[in-house]
Amino acid sequence: MSQELLIAASALVGLLVIAGALLKGWQDWLALKQRELEAGRAPREIEGGLREGAARIEIADLKERIRKLEAIASGVDL
């Protein structure tokens, strides 16, 4: 009985350590994103960091592609 109790307690402690590490990582990630927002700069995720104008053009192009794909899916000829 005591060996099973020791294994259960060890597993619980291990789970708590992992949960604590994940929580700390999550909080640090949120703090990083908060600092990015406060600095007024958006993360560079679109095509290696294109400027805002180029990003808007790219988004408009993607929207047009989606419209065409939706038309094809619904059977409408363009």
C-alpha cells in the first residue's frame, strides 16, 4: 500500500511541476504579446514582414481568391 501511495504522490508532484512550468510559459508569452501591443508594432507574420500597404494588397488578393473558389464550389461560372 505505501509503495502505491508513494507512486501516486510522485505522479501528482510531477504533474504539478509540469503544470506550473506550462503556466509560467503561458504568462511570459502573454506578457510578450502585451509588450508588443504597447510598443505599437504588430508581429511580422505576413510574407516576412511586408509593410502595411503591401499586406493589405495581399489580403485583398486572398479575399478575391476565396470568392473565386466559393463560386467554383457553388457551380457558378466566372
